[in-house]
Amino acid sequence: MNERKRKILELLKEDARRSADLIATMIDAPVDEVKAAIAEMEQDHIIVKYATVVNWSKVEDEKVTALIEVQITPERGRGFEGIAERIYLYPEVKSVYLMSGAYDLLVEVQGKTLKDVASFVSNKLSPIDAVLSTKTFFILKKYKQDGIIFEEHEDDHRLLVSP
């Protein structure tokens, strides 16, 4: 991938609403080239989706999010792929990552209540034959996601006291 496409990706990741005209100005490139590069990256599935980062704590219908560490036995010939696919097809599952370390998969799950998430783990995830163990962690508060800080903090307006 050339440097121009990489810059375009970085600018779109920072703010997906940026127009091709603005991006062209920012990287000093012709607008037609920027439009063509974006279209090509969409077609090649480098750009998969344009998404909005939502601070759900400011919305009344909050969701419960959990991170679940999953230890599994890999399948012969397919490794972790088949089990990961089986897990990520559930609508409650938002992300699945293959990890190094003490567990194999990290699964991000969303539900309306703690009970919904617990039910998913006990009724859908744990019964999978290849799943050896799970460990569930509920997210209590998000401070930062995808480089975006959610907390609005005030500057310290106290007077400086020195000896």
C-alpha cells in the first residue's frame, strides 16, 4: 500500500465524515485521485465500514458489555477458525479476537442486562464442545475507545500555591 492511501485511511479513521475534497486538500493530492483511492479500498475491503463511535453512557437505553476470555481446543485441520466463526455468528457477539497468552479467544458481547449476557455465556457459549472454560468481565465504564476520550474533564482552576 502506498503512502497516500495510508494517509487517506488515517484521516478517514479519525473522522469518516471527511469529504474527498477536504482529504485531497489535507494531503495535497488531486480530488479525483483521492476518490479513486477510496473507491478502490472499499472494493478491496480495506475500508469495510464507516462507523460512529457512540458514548452509550449518555443514552438512556444503556447496554451491558462484557469481555469473555475463552479457552478452546482447536479443531483438527481448521485450528481456531471454525470455533471462532461459530461464536461470531451470534448476534450478541460484537467482536472476536484470537489471542496469545492464557486464553485463546477474547469475545466482546452486548446485552440489555447482566442476565442477558450471563444467559448467552451459559446457554450458547459454554455448551460448545470445543470450549474448555470461560471467564467473564463486565465493563463498568468506558473512558476511551478507538482513541476517543469519553470523559469531559474540567481544567483545574485552583490558584497555584507555592512556599
